Amino acid sequence: MTGLRDERPRALRLQDVAEAAGVSLATASRSLSGASGVSESVAERVREVARSLGYVANMHARSLAAGKSRSVGLVVHEIGDPYFSEIASGVLHVAAPAGLTVQICHSGRDPELELEQIRTLVANRVGAILIAGSGFVDPQVQAGARADLDAFRAGGGRVAVIGRHHLGTDAVLPDNQGGGRSMAEHLTALGHRRIALVTGSRGLTTVADRLAGVAEAVTAVGIRYDDLPLAEAEFTREGGRRAAEELLNRHPETTAVLALNDDMAIGVLSVLRARGIRVPEQVSVAGFDDVAVARDLAPSLTTIRLPMVEMGEKALQLALADPAARPRRRRVGHELVVRDSTAPPPA
């Protein structure tokens, strides 16, 4: 009697990954979980073998099928930045009614640390990964993140990003270029021509987009964009302070400072206050994002309002929706909010 052989493919095992990578089972396990005790070169080789075999994806798919994954991973640049805390609030608004918990990771705008956080979330078998904050102008900087996220999605994981251009996934995109243009138009309409710029790293797409909008607006009124003084520092309050000190020392004739986020603008205001420079009577200050504290400053901050809470909500809604054949884009607008920190330049 001839028996029938079971033709169903055998489920991929961790042992298969270990053998293909030429390492022990324990080393393969530590490499994929992010545990210590394995050199980065060995761990990366194991992860690459796992990706090529589809092991991480299959493991994740089984977890989802078993209904065990009720958590979402949120990667932000800096949770202490009000921009990201408001986005996180939006994510939580959607997660709580859906019975999901949210794990928040902090990358510090370091692409290597961001990749490490993504891998940790995959190892923890979250059902979805959200990444908030600027990407990088050079897409190669985040090539590793894209590869890992592609493998995660292939296994049934969900991904959505906020403000990213190069990750090839569902995205919520704020109007950074339009916002930069609107703020520069506001300052030039007031009569400012000696405008200084305070920015985060120009390697970030958010900064590049906002500066592109500024360039459009000032060029339209006959100002050479390249003639505008610019100081680049960390996208933080302390970065704003350092940039303001540099600009005021080099360009004391400045009549308006445009900071590319509110955190930096707050740092600029603190330097002007310490120097006894009156805002806006002597120097106007403008920000970007409209974080909650912006209206409570003295003077209250003129800024560009982005709907951060809504952006967080939309990102998780995208991740929870049925997958689409092509990446979906949800664009959100901006609003110029004029408060007390801007006025015409002194006569």
C-alpha cells in the first residue's frame, strides 16, 4: 500500500535561520531579539538571513493570527518636545477605544538608534509601528529602516509614518513647505528684510521643506534667499538658544528671527530677554508648529499651526485600516497664527 506524503511546506524554524547564518541557535535568538552578547556584525548577518528567509515576517504573522498582538509601537524623535507629545496624544486617543496599548520609543533623530528601536518593536511582536518626525534628505540614511519595515509589513504588520518621504508606506504629511512660505510672507508683509533663520539639521526633510517655502516667499519680494543669515543647531530649545546667540553676535542688525519649530523659537525668546532686547518692538520672533504653550508665552508666539493631535490620530487610523495595494497619503494643512511676537520692524 502506497502512503500519501504531506506536501504542505514545513513552518520555518529559528534553527533554519541559525543554520543558514552559520551560528548557534542561542546566537540567532539573541540577534533577532536585540539581546546583548552578540557583536553587531554577527547580529546584522543573522537579521539579513532572517529577512531573506522570511522568518521574522512569518513569526510575526503567526502572532497576529493568534490574536496575541494588541500593542502599537510609536517611534518619536524626542518625547519631551511638545510636537511629539501632542502627536502621541492623538495616537492614544485612537488606541484606547480600540483596546490597544502603545509602546513609545525615543530615537533622538539618530537613524541608527531609530533602526534599533524598530527592531526591538518587531521583536516584541507589536501589531503596528508608527514613526513620527522628519525623515532624512538622503534616502540611504534610512535604507535599513525601510528594509525592516518592508519585512514587518510582509508578515502582516501595519506601518504608518508622519512627515516621512522615503519609507514607501502609508503616511500623514503636514504642509511644511506651505507653512514656511506663509510665515515668510507674513514677515515680509510687515516690512522685514533683515530676517535671520534658526533651523535644525538641514539633513532633515522637515527642515528642507520648510526652508524651501521660505525661499519661495522671500524671492518673490526681491530678497536673495542665500543672503539670509542662518544658524543650524539641534531642533530643541537649547539649540534655539545657541543659534540665537550666534546670529545676534554676527548679525546685530537683524529685525526678525524665524525659527523652524516652536521649541527653538522659545530658546530664541529667552536669549533676547536675557539681552534686554524687546520683542516685538526691536526684534520679531516667529515659530512653527503651534505647540500648546505657544499662546501662553510672553509675548505669545506667532507661529504656523499644524494639527499634531489630528496627525497622530490619522496615522493610527491608517495603520488599523485594511491594507491597500499602494501607499496611502493623508495630507494635512497649516494655519498662520499671528500673535504678539511679530510686528513691523523699528523705524
